[in-house]
Amino acid sequence: MGTCKCGYSTDAEKNCNGTHNVVKAVKADIIAKLEANGFAEASDYLKTN
């Protein structure tokens, strides 16, 4: 896949190994749970950072 550009790679040589897809999925799950529990400000922060 080449050199990692997102910075999330767990590969020793920093080659892209798809870790960004896991991070993206977990982040989306956390955002959804925050919104469902009334933490709109926290979910907005995660969406932009």
C-alpha cells in the first residue's frame, strides 16, 4: 500500500496497513454514542479533530 500518510500505521517501517480504517470506524462509533447520550459538544469536537 505504500508509505503511511495518516500517521496511524502500526507497521514498523510505517507502511500503510489499513489501521486508519479501524481508527475511522471506532471514531464514528464513539461519535454516534456521544450524540445518542446528549454529548453534542464532545461529538462535534471529535468530528473536527
